Amino acid sequence: MGYMKQRIYSIALSVCLLLCAMLSSCASEPQKNKYSAYSMDYFDTVITIVGYEYTEEEFDAVAEGILAEFEEYHRLYTIYHRFDGLENLRTINDLVDGAHRTVTVDRRIIDLLLYAREMYDFTDGTVNVAMGSVLSLWHDYRVLGADPATAALPPMERLAAAAKHTDITKMIIDEENCTVTLTDPLMKLDVGAIAKGYATECVARSLEERGVTGYILNVGGNIRAIGAKPDGSLWSVGIENPSGEEYLAYLELNGESVVTSGSYQRYYYVDGKPYHHIIHPDTLMPAEGFISVSVVCEDSGFGDALSTALFCLSLEEGLALVESTPELEAMWMSEDGTKTVSSGWNDFLKNKG
């Protein structure tokens, strides 16, 4: 074999070996796998965690950390349970000798209540965490309504009397000393309209700060994506159809949040008519007009508050609010089955055509 032929053969062999080595390296590179975990222990709902990791052990470690954070927020934000040695929203609502005490709380409670005040202003009072006196009446009657023999509506005179104690300015927050005082002895806090979404956003941001990506959280309908999937593809999320049939829409997410409020989620029957849990602050009755309202935005806490607000506003008022708010989109499903979407909603559709 001549020198040139030997040289060409040597180069070709080297290139072939290099390609084989590269292909072998790519083939042996570990791939992240999809894992999931569930919990029903916090916020009175199902928490679903889906994420991608190289091993199940790695995923379990992340999932356990996520649930540990949700446990902390649940203990702080619940209005139904006390915990030894912990001041939470339940103890803020408690009366001592007929009056509320000034309660020193965890900074995370202060931050939630400050955000609640922002949402009160943003929604012109539609989302009001000081509605606890009214909402507790509905809660009690909803519990009784689990038995058809005792199902009844709260008397309007009782609701009207309770509504006199929903002035959010009577919630006094001292940021420097981390204290909360309710100056109206008949006032109660209820953060049900924002707490799940707010906690979900806090947990998601904690993951992002630690560099975790490729996860999606579903906390009772409050969905928050943390980045895209490892292969760069987006998360596909279905909007539940209240009728139980095919999903209303499929959205694609890359770090955004989707939150749905619906009349079909928590309700009870009185004389054959369903009464759901989203109470209009003006009528003091379940809001009418919609079966579900879904919103897409970057912040799950904001989405939680806005889905509730839009459920109580008229379609015209709600559309005006959404169209005037950057990075907020919504879909309404009316009681007659009509769907209405904001101008940018379709940008998130999986099948945009």
C-alpha cells in the first residue's frame, strides 16, 4: 500500500473510531425519568408532584422536601386547627375574654396577609380575607348539609349580621414586630381564596432558587410548572370539564400557573338545588353566572385570587380586568355552557390551530 493510501486509511479509521466513541458516549449518557408522588395531608386537598430525575431516590428526596414545605404552610395558614407551640391563623381568630389578642406570628403569615390586602385593593374588595364571619356560617351549613335531612341555607339575617364584621381595615399588621391584631371581636380571617395558590407559589420559587427544574405541582387545581421538561418540551395541562366529559382545553406551560375556580368543586344541596362555596361579597350568596373560571399567569397566588374574583364579577367586568392586566389570561364557562376567552388565551393552547 502506498504512503498516500496508508495516510487516507489512517485518517478514515481515526474519524470512524472518534464517531463510534461519540455515539457510544451519547448512548450511555443517563436520561432523566418521570416520577410522581401524592399527598392528601395538607390544605384539605390532593397534592400531586410530577418531576424528572435520574433516579427514584433523587426524586423522592425532592418530593419529600416539597411536602415538608407544604406541611409548614398548612400549619401556619389553617383556620381550623391549633398546633402546640404555634401561633397560626386559627389562633389569630381565637377570642380571649371576648376579644382578639395581639399575636406574634411567623413572617410567612405576615407576608400572606400583606398580599391578601394587595388582592383586596386590586379586586376592589371582591377578594376579602376578612369575610371569615360570613364564610364560617356557610361552612357550618355545608357540613350539616352532608345529611339531606339537616340541609338548609344560612338565614339571611345571620349572614347580614356577620357581614358587618368584614372590614379588612380592622386587621392591623405590624411588620416590624410581626404581629397581627383583629380589632373587631366578631371578625374572623378566612384565606381560602388565596392560601393554596400563595403557598404553591412559595414552594415553586423555593425550588427555582435551588436550581430545581422539570417539575409540575398540582395543589387542588392550583397548577404551577417549574421550568419545562428535560427534553425542552412543555407541560400539557387539561382544563377540567365540569360535565366530566372531554377537557375544555389543553394548555402548554413553561413555568406558568393555571388555576380554576368552579361551582362544581364544593357544594351541597338544599331542596334539590346545589349551593357552592364561592360566596359573592355583595349578595352573601354563592356567585351566579359561571360554572368555572380558569386563569393563566406567572404567579399561582395571583391566579388563585383572580380566579375567585372573576367568578364573582360579571363577564364584562372580568374581561376588562383581565385585558388591562399584563400576563393574565382567562377562560369563562357560563352556566349555559358558553365559553369566553381573553385575547391572549389561545397563545397557551396546545393545538393552536
